[in-house]
Amino acid sequence: MSKIIDITMPLTPDYPAFPGDPAVTWETYLDVEKGDPYRATVLTMLNHAGTHVDAPAHFMADGVTVERIPLETLIGPAYVAETEACRIGAEELEACAGGVETQRLLLKTPNSARPELYEQPFRTDFCSLTPDGAQWIAGNGILAVGIDCASAELIDDAKHEAHRILLQAGVVIIEWLKLDHVTSGIYELTCLPLKLSGLDGAPARAVLRPIL
């Protein structure tokens, strides 16, 4: 059996939430050490915390909600493309992924070499897509794009153009991937968001399996 590579960001109360977003918290509800018959925990979090999937409904009033995303979109061959660029536009994507036939593109950027991005406090200097880069993805038959940071758009994309371009084109977004231990190449992706009916996104467990 091929090695399974976990590319999911661990979630803890130290998760670096966007400024203004609720923190991830959990509280013991029942505890065997206190005489309860079993242990159970109350978890509080934004549905876009940690590794998660953005559905079109995230930015579109009539967009597809997360439980309606076909599983085939998030399961299948994926190309991990590595770039040294921080502002990832069409030129940078053409350089790292041009000519690759894939419907699922995962972007390993300089973020993956910065473990502090995955810790508190939240940092805004992460690398991500420009609107031009989002347009390249939308125009190249890609069904799902993933990236190793909090957002598929740069922090200065005040109008959320990259998100809107991708989601309006039906491209599903996977954010907060952990790709520091993954080399570029073709893998089989399995990314399963929680089936949260009617919502705009959901936490997910994402794994890769090398395609030999």
C-alpha cells in the first residue's frame, strides 16, 4: 500500500485565527476522571478554521453549499506545484504548473517554509493568489485549488477578487493545507469536508497518496 501523507493542519486552541474571528476552543463536557461514564467535549470554531473547504456559497448568495460539492471534485489525481513566488499570478502559475493536465492543483509556496504562519499570532504577510492568478486557474479547467495558508487571496485583496473569480467559476478552494513535507508531483488527493448542510464551507481532513 502506498504511503498516505496527511496534509491537514492540526487544530488546537492555539490556532491562529483571522483577527476578529472566533478562536478555536474546546471544553470538557463529560470526563471519566470525574466519574462520568465516558468523555465528551464541546468544540467551538468557525467553519473556516484550520484545513477547510470553501464552497461557492462562501461569496455567492445562490452558490453551491458545501454538502452539494460533488465528492469527485475533491477526490482524484492532484498536482502539487511548488513556487518561490509570494504574489502568485498567471505568469508564476504558468511557470510551475503550465502544461500539467490536472483538475486539482495544490500550491506549495514559501509559506510552507515558515512554521510561524501556523502559530499565534496571526500573520498577514503570507503568500497567495493574485486575481490574475485566480483567473488563470479558472480558465484552465481546474475543479479544486488548494494552498498552504489561511486564504486563497492576498491580504491586500480588499474586494476579495481572487475568491470571487474562483468561486464564480465553480472552483472549490481548500485552504490551510500543510505541504512542508510534500514534494512537487502528482498524487491522489482525498479531501473530505464535513457534510454541513446549507453552509458555505466546512473543516476537512486532507491526505495525499503518491501515484507511482
